[in-house]
Amino acid sequence: MNPKAFAKEWFELLSRTSEWGSVHAHMLRKIRGAGKLSQLSFVLRMLRSMLYASAGIVPALVSSARPIDVKAFAAQVLGGKAADITTKEDPSLIAGAVLETDELRIDASLRGQLHALHEQMKLSS
């Protein structure tokens, strides 16, 4: 069984019951029994994507040079879609923020703007 199949089965079992604890234990035993524990993180990422998609939630990472109101930034960029936001401070951005989802990357940082300006200058010379 491949990781995607494990994740799909796990998702389907969770969809049919409220006993999530027993489903988790069952699937972990099944993955261990198949000798696929090394692929568990991949299976869990796929499962998370399936759960989020079914709930209409967008997982997002917001990196910012310093603490900002990430909810307002994400809501503006994602058009009000529900999001599970992870934050990360990255002083190398200088100022501003970068929002990343599985399908989108918005760079509103000063570092990104300086990089774009540098690329434009290289092209024009």
C-alpha cells in the first residue's frame, strides 16, 4: 500500500466515525505492520490536506520580519477564506511579510521588492 492509499483510507475511516482515537490507533498499527513508518510524515501531510479540503480550510504559512497581525494579512490575501495559519519570524525579510499556501505565494516583503528591482535592473542593462 502506498502513502496516498493509507491517507485516503485514514480519511475515509475518520469520515465515518466520531471515534477518532481508535481510527488513529488502527491506522498507525496498519502502517507499522506494512513496514511504512518511515513514510508516516508524508501520510499525515496528505491526510491533513484531505481534512482541510473537506472543511474548506486553506493551510498557510506567514513569514514576517517582525510580529504582525497575520489574521488580517491572510484574510486580505486569501479573500476571506478560512485559513489555518502558521507564523514564522524571518528578519531577513527586512520588512513586510510573505504568505505561502499549497497553491499560492505572495511576497509583500522589502527583501522581495529589492530582489525584483535588482532583477529588473539586470534585464535593462
